Amino acid sequence: VSTAQPPTAAFTTTVAPHASVTTFDGSASVGVNAPIVRWAWRFGDGTGVIGSAPTAKHIYASAGTYTVSLTVTDSNGTSTVRAFNGRMVVRNGRPVAKARQTIVIP
């Protein structure tokens, strides 16, 4: 029996000046055994959003450097956590389900 492998998270960013809309696109993320169904964004300023679509928008209140992260979960529930049912690993979560990027907001 093989375990469900984690998806791979990847994203691009279109940076805008503070008080304007910065966009994030996680559609480069790939599900190995199942499609991705959840994109959890952390914008590096204490805020975030969880959604069922690969894109997100955010307005930064001030200029600065922020570390943005994206954690993806596939329809098997596989993400960054390994699940063990007492007999076998059923979801082989790994860090590849999470991507980080440092951005500079002017």
C-alpha cells in the first residue's frame, strides 16, 4: 500500500505599492495524487486568508519587507502533516506543501 504523497506549493507575486492591491497566484502548485483543494495564505503582516481558489489579493498598509507563505492541501487531506493510523502512514505530509517568498512593498 502506498501513501498519499504531498502536493508541491509554488506561487508568483505581482507587487504593488502599499495601499494598493498586491496579487498572489498559487496555480503553479501541483497535486501529486489528488487535486489541490485548499490554499492557505499568510501575508507576513499578521493577516492571511484560506480559500478554494489558487489566487489571493492583499493590500499592505505600509511599505516594507514581508515574508509570504502558501500552504496547499489536496483532496486526500495531504499537506505538511504526516498522518499515522497506528499501522501505516496514510498521508505522507512534507514541507514541499508549503512555499515562502520574501517581497518588498514600496
